[in-house]
Amino acid sequence: MARAFYAVAGVDGLLGIGALFILPVSEVHNSATERGFPVLRVVLIFAAIAMLSLASVLIGPAITGGFIVAAIGAFVLMLSIDRGAAAPLLPSDAFSLRSPTGAGLWMVLLLSVAYSPLAIYAPLFLQRLHRLNPLTAGYMVAEASLAWTVAALAVASLTDKWPARLIVAGPVAMSVGLLGVAMVMAPGPIVALLLPIALIGAGIGVSWAFILQHVMSSAKKSEENIAAASVATVQQAGIAFGAALAGLVANASGLGDGLHAGAVLRAAFWVPMTFIAAALAASTIGMRLNLVARQSGPGLTIVANRA
């Protein structure tokens, strides 16, 4: 197990070294970049993610729920402070449903929430309910990542009306996949799980790049870099929130009292079932994103990503 972490750390080191030689050095200087490090806002982001991470492992719905509420409060406070800051961490219209950038960040958050529980709990369910070894269970869950990559490459060259359609259809496919996992995980057969797991990954894969294009291309003047950097922050917050909410559902299903057969069966159904709401909410916001993008004019014409 330790070797896997060492290997990942090595890859990260190579990426960092490559970035030093490949990425251009910015020579642009402005007053916003010279105002100092935003300590309070960064601390609030870290605190929100830390509280969400703690909430995902604590036992007791009340304690977990309290940490989730506190984390949401810390994130909202950070947003409030950030919007009045001279050097903001997020775009000024972050999470506003009246702009493509704001709606796109909502989708990034919700899709990350909907995607994260699969990687956290599916291996456990597969091992306990179907007696798979950890490696095989991990490979089955990794199918979602493979489907994400294949789907993203398959739609990369699509233009015209396809991006707008996929922004809505992708989250719907995720919701269908989550429903399939909830219905099939306990009774099996294992082979029947391959399609819904693939749908979860493909759903986010066909829509993700087009959402990010809206976030960046619709950013206000001088906020393009902020919008691009904000995606990773929002994505990590969504993953942490999804993990915490999954932990809350799992504990409420009885996993907090031990890996008993009944508790695992209940959790295997309710954990994926709960996150259908997040995927469907992302699809609804996707319709709003397409609407405000059309109203913003031809400047937001989507150009396909090239692998």
C-alpha cells in the first residue's frame, strides 16, 4: 500500500518539475497581486474542508450534521468576505445563477458532490456484499474514471448545439447510474453494476469540459485567471461535502455501529440513492446555464477542447 502512495508522490513531483519548464512565467504585475496573502479566507476554506472531512468519519448524526452546518457557514462567510476583497479568490459572480460563471461553479460543486461517494463506499460494499478482494473492487470503481476519460475524448470535437445538450444530459446520466448502483449493488449480479458505474463516470465526462469552458470564457474582464483557479477550489469543496454527506447517510444506515450485514445492505442502497438529488440539481442548473449563456451573446460560443 505504501508503494502506491510513493508512486503517486513521484508522479506529482514530476508534474511540478515539468510545470517549471513548460508553463510560461507571467510578467504581469498589478496592485491586486501585491496586497498580501489572504490568510483569513484561506483559513476559512481549509476549515470548511477539514470540518467536512471530520464529519465524514465521526459517528452520530447530530455531531456529523453539526460539522456540516459549521463547514457550510465557514464557506459562506468566506464568500462574503471574498466579494469585498481587493484580490478575490473567486470570481465576483461566483455561484450567481444570473451568470454562466456562477451557474457553472454551481454545477462543478454539485457534480463533485454526486461523484465522490462512489469512490469512497463502493469498494466497501463490493467487498462485503460480493466478497471481492480489495484490488478487484478498486478496479470496478475505477471503471467510472475510465468512462469519464473515454466520454470526454469522445465528445471533445462536438460543436453547435451538442455542448448545451450534454451539459444537461450528463448529470441526468449520472443520476441514472446512481439509481442503478443503488438498485443492483446488494442483489447483484456484479456484472450488472458495470453499466451504472460507467454511466456515473461518462455522465460527468461528457459535460465537465463544456461547463469549465463557460466558467472561464464568461468570466468578467480581469477575472479570467481567478475563474480558472476557482474550479479546483470548488471541486475540492464538493468532494469534501459529498464525502461528509455520504458518511452521514452511512452512519444513519447503521454503519457507525459496525459492518453488520443489515447495515451494509441499507447503506449500499441509501448512499447512492441520496446523491441522485445532487445530480438532478446539477442538470437543472445546467438548463439555467444554457439560458444565461445564450442571453450573454455570441461571445460564449463553445470551442471544443482538443486532447
